Amino acid sequence: MAEENNQYKQVYKSNNEIPFEVWFAPKDAEIAYPYVEEAPDPSLKSPKYDWHTYRWYENNEASQGQQLEQLSQTVEAVKKVADDSKTSAESVEKGLGAINQQLGTITAVLTQVATTKAVPENADEAKDGDK
């Protein structure tokens, strides 16, 4: 009937006494507490409107328990990823330390080779100059 004559719009009543109830208001009416025009998410089993954050939330204790369990599992998964990242970072740090040691060794060897090569060349020049 309300949809046929289009003079009404569907609104939702939500307060501490009545968490969720469908109502109809005149189409041109200003909607205020305890009524809201925004429909709750259909996945909510027992919706209630939060007048501080202006959004619907689940008011069913069983559903809240399920949500807490899912949240707990998500937190554990995030902790595992963080631990894996920490382990990876430590492995990278150890690897970089080993690379730095190897670079130091290579640099020392190259310096030694360059010095050794420079000495005979100078010695040859000195011999050529003596001739």
C-alpha cells in the first residue's frame, strides 16, 4: 500500500528498547531519532543502530561471538605474518652481514693484487731506466 501511492518511505526504528523495527513515514517527513532511513546490512541477524557512529551493528550475542572468533583468527594470522616477516628480516640481515664480510675480504685481496702488480711494473721501469 505504501509503495502503491508513493506517499510514504520505509524507515527503521532503533533504540535501547526496540533494537530494530520497520516503520513507514510520510515521504516528505524529516527523519530523526529514533528513526533512520539507512537500511541495515542484510547479513546482520539482529541489527541495532549506533547513534554515536551512525551505523548499524550486530546486536545478537551468538553472532558477536562468531565475529569475535573470526577476529581472533585474523589477529593470529596477522601475528604469524609479522613473525614470518621478522624472521625474514633477520635472515636478510644475517645475509647482508655475510656479504659485507665477503666484500671486505675481496677488497683486501684486490688491494693486495693491485699492490703486487704495481711493484713489478715499477721495478721493470727502474731496470729499463738503468740501461
